Amino acid sequence: MKAVQLTEIGSPLADREVPIPTPSSNEVLVKVRAAGICRSDLHYRNGASPVGTLPLTLGHEVAGEVVDGVVAANDSKEMLGPGTRVCLHYLCTCGACAYCRSGREQFCRRAQMIGKHRDGGYAEFIAIPSRSAVPIPDPISFEHAAVMMCSTSTAVHALRKARLTAGETVAVVGTGGLGMSAVQLALAMGAIAVYALDIDSGRLETAAGYGAVPVRVPKDASPSAAARLLREATGGDGVDVAVELVGLPRTICTAIGALRPCGRAAIAGIGDEPTSLHVYREIIGAEREVIGVSDHTLGDIEYILALADQGRLRFDEVVTGTVPLDAGRINARLDEMAQFAGGVRLVISP
Ligand SMILES: [Zn+2]
Ligand SMILES: [Zn+2]
């Protein structure tokens, strides 16, 4: 079969001819129908994020059709065989350890991410543990299901970790792909108002289209000035929940500063600079909570599929086009991403 692989760090991805994978007894073989091109793939190609053994097929946002093996239906009443439309949790986990059994499979010691530690979806077929393949409700396309497997599922994990309940207010700090998902998800989960913070007025306009109250932060604003702008927009003490999706020290401090007393900040943005804050003033004195968010779980995937099935999530502005399974086209898209150009999300349809 054809696969687009990373053969050397820092070099373009290459078209390769490889054997169709043989699924083991607990795995299914899936014919890939859609695979999202993600910014993380750029980091794997240029070496910014370490990956497993090369050559490696990239692609961790994947949806397709079962061709061999069975998966459990979402209501667990029956096992579904070949022809079932599925989307793939990007973590392959053992299913047997204490973390897997308690729905915290991101911490499974045997977890491997597809398209990073083991072969992913930039190929005609992929083998994956059947527990990682989740049936897709009929109204959801392969393309939309694929892009839900990364930013949407991590955004919902952040909101659930923050214990968002109906009637609360939310600040979304950073309105990239994760932020656009977080705005829609927070409203679908019953938030009474969602404030979107960003320095980019174009992105804020899109967020407002999804129902957010836009709060534009000047590029050189201090975290306390940005948090003050947010509190002014709320007309009060700040928000119950803040979701931080950028990963810079100043956006992390802004998210915490945006909270009213007893508010919860879920930090999902990944950065490598240390953040310093005044623990008494920022956390203890107002009994605020700061919560780490890492990846997402199978439960989060089932939850967002149910929301999308009810038409409560929109992806038409998110998926901006499709490309064939071709190394040249995928490399061109990654080059575009490196320049922060092009649409929101391109999907490969092999
Ligand atoms: Zn991704
Ligand atoms: Zn496990």
C-alpha cells in the first residue's frame, strides 16, 4: 500500500510503498478515509518534538472504515464488523492497567500515539487496538470526525477537567483551532457566556460567529492588564472557568487572573518557558484552582461525537479542503503551516 512517511528528521516526508499492516488479535484493520494535517506533524518533521523509530507513517487525526476485525458499538450492545465507519483515538493503550480501567488512559505506561510512536494514518490502511476505534454516527463525515480527534477532543477534556457546569461563565484564552472548539463546546455544555481573548481581531471575529464575546488584548498588554480587560467585559469579578490554549507564561497568568474567587483555570497550552506567579495573590487568597490538561480520553471522544450528532458543533469553517495522499502535497501544506498561512485545516482523503 501507499504511505507517506518521515524517513529522516528535517527532511520532507516521502511517498513509500509498504506492506498492508497485519492486525493482531485485539486489533482492527481500518481503511483510512480521512486524515487531518496537524501542526504537530510539522514539529515531528522538523525535530521539535521527538518521535519513535524511523521510517514512520505520520497522521494522528484519522477516520475510516473497518475492513478486518470487530469494534464495540457505542451502546456496547453488539460488536460491529467490516464496513463500520470509525474514528480513532490517537492513543493506543493496553486497556488492562489501572489507568486504562479508570478512564485515564493517557497515563497508560504502554500508551503509544499513532503517527508519532507507531505508524499513523497517512496511508491507505492502519492497524489499531479495537478499543481505540469508535463508531461514527451517520450524520458526521469522515473529514469532520478526523479533525475532531485532536483539537476538539482536547478542548472538551479541558472543559471537563475544569468541571464546567451549566450557568457558569468561561474565558477561552487563545482562539486557534483548540479555542474555536472550546467556544462551541462551552456553549453546548451550558455556559451562560463565553469570552474569547486574543490579539488577532480576525480570529476574534470568527469566535464571535460561534457565539463568543470577543475581548481583544493589545499585543504588548501585561497579563494583569489583559485579565482586567476580561473582568471589565464580564462586568464583575471575572469568570468561573478559564481555558488556556496558548502555552506562554503571560497567557497562563492571564487565564488565572481572569478568574473570580473559587474559579478554575484549565491549562492545555504547551510551551517550554517557566511561568512565575505570586501564589498567595493569584491562587491561595482567592481559592482559585489551576488544573493541568493532557490529551483526552475515549470518554471525551464519545461525548463530542454525541454533541456533533445533535448538530451542536460546526466544522464547515474548520475543514477548508482536502488533498490526495501525496507526499508533495502534504509537505507543501506543512511548509504553509510553518509560515502560519493557508486555511484552518486540510484533510487527506486517500
Ligand atoms: Zn493534531
Ligand atoms: Zn493501560
